[in-house]
Amino acid sequence: MKLLHLAAMTALATTVAAKADPIPPGGVGQNVEAIGYSSLNDKPGFKMSIQKVGERWYLYLGMLWNEGWEIVDVTDPKDPKVVKEIEGPANTATDQMEIADGKMITALAKISPGWGGDPSKPFDEGVLIWDLKDPLNPQKLGQFKTKSLGTHRNGYQGGKYMHLSAIMPGYRGNIYVIVDISDPAKPKEAGRWWVPGQKDDETPPPPAGTMLHGPPFIVGNRAYLPYGGAGMIILDISDVARPKKIGQLMMSPPFASNIGVHTVIPVPERNLAFINSEAIAEDCKEPLQQASIVDISDQTKPRLMALFPLPLPPADWPIKSFCERGGRFGPHNQNTLLHNPDVAPQGNLVYLTYFNAGLRIYDTSTPTAPREVGYFLPPDPTHRYGVFPKGKLVAQTEDVLVDTRGYIYITDKNQGCIF
């Protein structure tokens, strides 16, 4: 098993690195090892996707928070090269992106107060649609606008529809919006769904923390939605204009409601779904976060089957709990882009980033008893590029992607990408 960790990057003009960046010392792994690193030109990278073009492998990244997008040649994981930087709109979050069918979609949103944005300045919003015929020179095909604050963690698995986590006028929190991009120059809404109470004139209000964090995960005519404090929701989208709820599993309480369900990875052939929340507060000053296995054999009544083991620091570390390390401790992203033919398909292994506990790898071959079989703990960064963590400057592992060669890529808020 190989670990590829991509560091944070600084925005420059289009550039090619002369030589590989040295791997930061001090990382600790079990059954994985770091073999390559990119500082991403000293800019923080976040969301990733990948595609193989001929004999070349290109990693695409949405950058924190408003640094646009980067393309990294990872054909040789020991010698990654930043080959393209694309500037994003000013004062606009550009950290979310996705690739399928030769297209890239990139989310645009107003940056939340306190996250580096200036609320007094203009921003762009919605989704940009790009053509990747030339993998190093994406061309804009069109833009869908919400006429509000934009979109977040969107899904695109190819074909005519984008599946968005969108902030729309007249609603509280992100809702599910389906957009037809048969003509990418003229994208149009095809359908929407929301939790009762999200619409401004609806009462009672929805559960605390209700918002579609996304991405919607589509399998056939089913949409699996990670809906924050409203839990995991399963929809029938046979008629995209009129999605219908099939089932729901609430996780909050007892678990934290703020992004209470952040990710849903359904595995219908096993009648399972892997779900997790997102840690928000630093130093564990919030209700417990969850990473779980759900039985979806009866989609009208999904049930909690097991919890993933809580990560523990190495035995020779001076701390006994990651709550003592500083920053956020808790789950965040899984290897989600399973529709991508260049991403490793979902097997028994679940790859999950855990902020200050790094990357955790779990064996789910016995789904009622998942066990940890590997991890990688990046060293703490030496420079604070963004606004997080607010407290102690420690590693905060963000996103993970596993390619079909077996390389694992992880990003961090304040350092580059490790392989």
C-alpha cells in the first residue's frame, strides 16, 4: 500500500516545478508510507479528482479558499509537478470540484464570514462547467447561478445532470437541486428537493443543522443525500422533476448536529452505506462526531449497524487522545469519486480523513465489526496559510483520493499534498 500526500499550494502564474519538493519530515504511518509531496506552490489544496490521459496522470484540485484550481502531473508520484494554475473569481470560494465525462464542474460560493472572505466585496456563485478535451487547458462551457450564495459539495457522475448542494432564494440552508447540462452553455434546473421546514414560509423549522452538505451520491434512480442534522436521506429520482423520499436515518442526537451527516457512500451490492459527520469545533468542544456503517437492505428503514473505531495516538506519543493535539479531531472526507474510472472502486477498505488524526483506513469485510488496518499522520505544518485552525497550528488532513494504481493522495489546510 502506498501513500501519496499532496501539500497546500500558493497561487502563481502557470508554472512547472523544476524538481520534486522534499517530503516534510516527521510523518508516521502504519501499513502506508509517504513517497512523494508537492507544496502546491505554497497554496492550500482541498478537493481532488484525477484522470489518466494517454500515459499521463493529472490530479485536479480546488484550492482553499479562493485560490482557484490547480493541475498536478502525478504520472511519477515521487516527482509531482504543478503544470497549471487557474485563477478563480475574487472573494469567492473555489475549493469544491468534480470530474466526469470529459467535463469538470467547479463550485462557486460566497466565503463564510471569518473564513477569509470580505462580505463588503462582490463575489461569484453557482457552478462553472468546463471542457477537459485539452486536459491542461480547461475551457469554460457555461455557468449555473443560484441567484443566492452559491453551491458547495456538488455531484456529477456524467451524463446530462449535475446534482447540487445549493443555497437557493427562499430557503434556509443548502437544498438538493438537479441541473440539466445537455447544453452546457445554457444549464437549467430540472428538479429540487428539500427537508420540510427549509422553505422560508414552512413551519415547524427543520431539525437543527439541516442542510445538504453533499455531494448527492447517485446510484440508478436513487439519490443518497448527506443532509447534516437531518441525517442520511434516500430519494427516488425516477422523475427528476419530482424527487420522492424513500427513507431516512437520523443521527443527531446523540451525535453532533452541525454537519451531522457529511458524506454518504452507498454500496448497494453489499446492502451497506458508509457515512460520517464532520468535526467542526477545535479541541473536541462539541458533541461526539460519528463514522458509521448503515444497513440499507430495506431502504425505507435504514439502520445503524456499526461505528468505526475511534482513532488513538501512537503508543509512544505523549498524548493519550487526539483531543489533546489541538485543532479539529473527527471525521471529514472519504474516497468518494467512485464513478471515476481512474479512482479505486469501493472494496472492503474505507479511507477516511480525520483532521488531526490524519488518514485512517478501515477493513469492513465484517461490517458489524470494522477494524483499523492502517493510518498516516502527517507532521505538523510550519506555516499558517489560512485562517484554520484558530488555535494550535497542527496537521488538519482534509481530503483523500485513491487512484487505480493504489496511490493515496491527501490534502491539508496548511501544507501541500502527500503521496
